[in-house]
Amino acid sequence: MEVRLLKQQEHGKTRLLWEKVFQEDSKAFLDYYYFFKTRENSVYVVEEDEEIRSMLHLNPFLIQVGEGQFDVRYIIAVATEESYRKRGYMGMLLRKAMQAMYQEKQPFTFLMPAAEAIYTPYDFRFVYDQNVWKYTVVEKQEQKSLPVSEAGIGDGADLAAFFMEYFSERFQIYAVRDEQYYQTMLFEQQSENGGIAILKRSEKIVGCFLYGDEDGLEIREPLYLKEYETEFWAAVGKVCEKHGQKEALVYAGISEEEKIGTVEFQKQKPTIMVRILHLESLLRLLKTKAGEQIDCSFAVLDSILTQNSRVWKLQSSPIGESEEGEEAVKEADVAKEVEKQRLSDCETKIYVRETEDSEGVLSIAALTSLLFGYKSVEEVAEEPDVFLSERLKGELKKIQPFDKIYLNEIV
């Protein structure tokens, strides 16, 4: 038995295992995946009896995280041949992949789980729920409408510009949209008997959505300018009628309304789980809430990536901070900056370093729930392996969590 990273030219060897395990995926989808995605992804496998018996794919995405952009890996196609299961192969692959990503100082990895219980032992936690609506076609009713067109390869840049101009500032964490992103997404949707629909007014995009029709019509990422809301849903209706459907599930909408005409909110669906990798890199991206100053320390327990198991000091002033060989900043040099931050109504940077004195203990999983805003300080304090002093609870509440997330990638 051998666990290894495949060479790029070997990636196609995993298709047979994919076809065995994920029998619901169509030939068209797999043709798309193995032509586009395996060009640039990483694939870890377990080989036994001279064949690939287990695999894990890491698909790269450029992810906006706060004010920075990072190459982050999306975990997909974690699979083991049926007769080789219950041998710990999945755990081997996850640990090896996570260690490799840690060495690259990636702040986190993410996935869309088949079942939550599979990944919680490896300290993955849910951080993002998709809003799910149901759209019902309006029978014989006049609606305001605009022309609906199918996106082509040449529309990628305009789609990216539409998202970045009108929607990107709503979120702290999302896959960066560029021309190539939408070009690849177009082929992905077409492999599922769908596409990308565009709504325009005076040659300008005012709405768009992804759709697929394998086991019923599904709409993803319905993005539109508020003043064209009625026209947008009329466009969805046209796509439903084109596919002979009277209704469609709508995923990842950003409206906060419970009902929009015949579009009715159904539920929030836990969708994306995150695993913190290089903790220090993630901590350095944090900021305090507006006008807050933080000064605290806590121990982190990480049984898999033990390099994260340290006592971490977070503070608003850079005293003791040292980066890239520069001398640590002296107290006298930061007095003015600290006062400036105290009076500011903006979020302020948090400085990070190791220390010895701890005010509490957090598991890496609990810290994930906290930093990504999925749980409150009080909720996290009730988790196993967590101890927070009252003072530490107050300080942790000053952190601005990464709770505005929009990660809807499928593969």
C-alpha cells in the first residue's frame, strides 16, 4: 500500500474509481471535469494491488479573504473503492493533503460534505449556509420582462465585472470572479444540461444566474439589480418553461426577503465546511470590530496539524511583533498609532505572536466556528476542550469574524 501525490499526466487514472463510486455523475460531467479541472488540480491516492483504491482531489481557487487574495484548495471526490473501505485510507489522504497545504501556508481548505459526520473527526466545521428558495412558474400572467440570452465564452469578462462591481463588497470570503472563472463555469453548467442566463437592459447586464437540469431544474447564484427584480424572476420562468418545468429550486440567493412573488424561502442549508490549516496566516488576516482594541492570549489544541498547537497572543498594538527579520517594534514607536486606532471608527489590524501565558484554551475546530462567525463566543465556550476566562470571552467578542461568506462552488 502506498499513499502518494499523482503526477499531472496520471490524473486520468482516477476516472475509473470516480465512475465506480459516484455513479450518479454523467459522462458529460466527467468529460468536463477531466478535461478542465485535472489540468491544474492535485490528486492524492492510495494504491494497493497495483491499482488506485482511494483518492482525494484538491481543486485550486483564488479566494478573497478580507483584503487579501489566496490560492485555496477545495477538497472534492474523496472516495474509496467499496471492497477497500474501513482501512483508514480516507484519513491517510486527508492528513497528507492537509500537511502539504500547511507547508504552503494556506490559511484554510474547504469542502461540500456528503455527510457532516465524515469530516468532523478531522476538525472540519460548517461555516456557510446556502439560502434555498423554490420558484413556481406563474400561469398565464403578464409580467414585465427583458430579453434573456445564453452566455457564451465571450461574456466571461462582463459577467465577472458585474459581480465585482455590484456584489463583491457584500462578502469577506468568496471565489474571485474573473473571465476564466466564468468561462470554466459555463462549461460546467453545460455539462449538466444547463448554462448561464444573462438579463440585459440597454446592452448592460442587470442580472444573471447559473442553471442545470439533471434531476430537475436548479438555479444557482441568482444575482440581479434590485430595480429589475420582477424582470429577473420572469427570466427564470422562461428558462423553466424552456425545460418543461413548473418549478425550480434556487440556491445561494442573496435576498433577505421571505417571499418574492412566487419565489418562496424554503430553508438555510448547511453547505460548506472549513478546516483551518496554517493558523498563524489566518490570524494575521483578522481585524477588530470598529473602534475596539484587543489584547488577549489563548492556547490552541490541534491534534492533526500540531504546529498550530501554540499559545497565541492577539493585540491591537504591534509591540513584540517581528516580521521578515525586522526588529520588533518598540512601545514608544506605537503610542501614537494605538491612540489613532482607539479613536478610529474603522476596523483595525490585529497583531499576532506566540507567547507563554494563556487565558484560555480552544480546540482548532471551536476556533473555526468562532472566527468564521458560525457560533458565538458563548456557544463555543460550551464545546468540549474549550475553556475561556470571562476576560478572554470579552476580548474575543472584539474580533470581526469572517461571517460574510459566498462559497457556492460544486467542483
